[in-house]
Amino acid sequence: MKAVLNTRTKTIDIVQDVGDSIFYQIDLEQCCNSSQLLDWLFQVNGKAWCTPELLKAIMDVIEDSSYKYFSKCAQGLYCSIGKDHKVVWKSVL
């Protein structure tokens, strides 16, 4: 499985292979702070089909998107120095 950013729907799409139909989606607009992001990660991690590689791929998409749209790493964007931050994805995607 692969994780890809879909800027049209503002989601991270989980697909079998690039170009395949969407198997599962993570809505970035519902990832507005560190606890919401962590909730999504635990949600996916709890699925029988989730692998460590897929979870890493999702985190890589989040990291890449954070740099691309906010010029910050995901940790700095969501929870630098242990403080929760509000993230407004709809303003950039």
C-alpha cells in the first residue's frame, strides 16, 4: 500500500498502488492539532491492513506536506517544544 497527498480533496489517500482507487483516507482538515493528528495515526495503526512501512509512509507524507505548505517540519508545525499548535490546512491546500 502507498500513502499519497491529494491536494484536491485535502486528504492523504491510502491506495494499493499509485493510480489505484482509494482504499482509505485521512482528512488533513481534521488534523488541526497534535491530538487530532495522533488520533488519525492510532486509527490507521489499529487496522489489520496497516504495516509499519505504511505508517512510516503516512508520516513521510505529513512531513513533506508540512514543509511544502508551511515551511516547517511536522513536529514544529504540530507540537514544537511540547506545546500543541493549531494547524489550518484549508488555508494552504
